[in-house]
Amino acid sequence: MGKVVLVTGAARHLGARFVRRVQRDPEVGRVIAVDAVDSPHPLGGAEFVRADIRQPAIAKVLAQHDVDTVVHMDVTGTALGSGGRTSVKETNVIGTMQLLGACQKSPRVKRLVVKSSTSVYGAAPRDPAVFTETTPAKSLPSGGFAKDAVEVEGYVRGFARRRPDVAVCVLRFANILGPRVDSPLAEYLDLPVLPTVLGYDPRLQFVHEDDVMDVLELAAREPRRATLNSGTFNVAGDGVLLLSQCARRLGRPTVPVLLPAVTWVGQALRTVGITDFSPEQIRLLTHGRVVSTVQMRETLGFTPQYSTAEAFADFAAARGPGLLPPELLAGAVDRLAGRLAPTSTSQPAE
């Protein structure tokens, strides 16, 4: 019969794409795609079940379909349709609680994969240069999607203690980019002019949506070793990019803003519905964040196809040209940097 895989968040681009992807696995017999709204994306031969994971009825879905593998992708920072921040938080936190409660009651569930985020580390001025999976955050996220992710992971750890027979894999993704990805950071990078924090040029990491599909499929498979697909793993492409490099490669001019005024800019952008410029987003675009991917490679056994720079390049190509040609903008910045650089003074000859 093969495995029965349930995927949450099937109405979103990444969720629907994984639903189609996992059907190709010869070990998978059926795929149950779940979301609270109808999916606008094709789901292949999967069975779509319209169900709200915030409601106890999700337990009936697991039982009726004899689900043994759950891939929880409905943890996100963006709302569907007209839903606001409240509905996003409820789905992330309350939805996860209900889903885990249903998994705990189901004796057939043997594998749980959870899509999380490196935002759980927060972003602070005294952060370590590189976060590992065991590095405690210097300053825990105080709100927004990052706080949701921290709470979600807390509930997942509790579930893992109560059901040690279930293989639990938490994937902490760096900022996901690709031709069709919808995220707060992608919305920010789509702005014609990028507001930045004066005096800061944060380091950023990205992971390509193709690599997201690959690692999710790996985590959902039956492992070669009992511990292979259990644990928490950072997932990111090799290397880093500075925010200034991202702006130049997009052809977007930047407007440096004093840190106290950034909050006002964020409020203005949210008012006109342009982007989610939340406090946690501001901290990321101020201090940056870099994570280690050693465990991803050595324990999980996954190597991304795209580096951080390559993932960003694919994203930029899909966005089209910015206000300024990237080559022209890069040249102007380099010339300005050369003029501002201190010049050595020669001593007069004796």
C-alpha cells in the first residue's frame, strides 16, 4: 500500500509544490493535502481535504486516512487572502497544537517533519558570528513570525518527549527565495527603493525553494539509520550576502534611515499594504544572521544545489530589472567607496 503522507499548508505555493513532489516517491502510496481554503495550485493525484488545523477535526482526518507521516508546512509569516496577523498566529501556534494533539492520539503516526525558521535565533548586536542548532538566542524574538516559530518548536519538543516512538525532524530554513516565493523578505526586496538602517550592512543567508523541496523529501523518507531524520537542522545555502550586495544585484537604490526612524518607515509601509516590516524584520535587516549547516550535511546527509548567491540570483532574475541597471549601480557605489577611502600621505624627501 505504501506510506500515507499528510501535508498541511497545501493552499500555498511551497505546500502544493511539495504535495506534487512527494507523490513521486515510490514508497508513498497516498498523499493527503490539507488546508482551510481550497488550493489554487495543482495537487496532482493527491486527495485534498479542506480542514482547519486549528480545529479538533484534524484528528479525524489522520484517523480516517490512516496517516503515518505528517509534514507540517503551515507555519508561515504571510496571510492567505484577506487574513491578517491574528489569523496567521492562530494557524501557526494553535494549529500546531491541535495537529500535534492529533498526532499524539494516533498510534499510526511514525514520522513528523516540521517546517521552521532560523528566525528562532533572533537578531541582536551581540549575536555570535554563526549560530549552531544548540546556540541559545541572545535575545528571543518578541513578536511576529519569529516568536510563532519559537512557540511552535517548543510544542514540537514536548510532543517528541511524549511520543519517543515518533521520528521528529525540525527543519530551520534560512530565508527562502525563488522565482515564486511569497515571504515578508521577498516583499521587502520587491520595493523599488530599499530602506536600510544607517551604519549597518547585515549578512544574510538564503535557501532556494528547490532545495527546500529536496530536503523535505529527504526528511519525510524512511531513514537509513534510526536517528538520521530525527533532530533539528539548520538549512541554508553556502556563503552569505551583504544587504548592500543584494540591493546592487537587484538594481535597487537604498535609502539609509536612522535606526529610531525605521519603525516609522515600517508603520508607513504596513499602512499602505506594501510589506510586513515588523520589528523582527527590522532587527534582521540591522544585525543580520548566519547559521552553521554542518549538521545538515553530516547528520541529515543533505547538500543544497544552490549557494546563497545562486539562490538570490535566481530570485533576482525572476523579478526583472530594478530602477537602475545593476552594473551601473555597482559601479557608482564602488567609485563612491573609492573616493571616501583614506589615502596614504607620502613623507617629504629629506
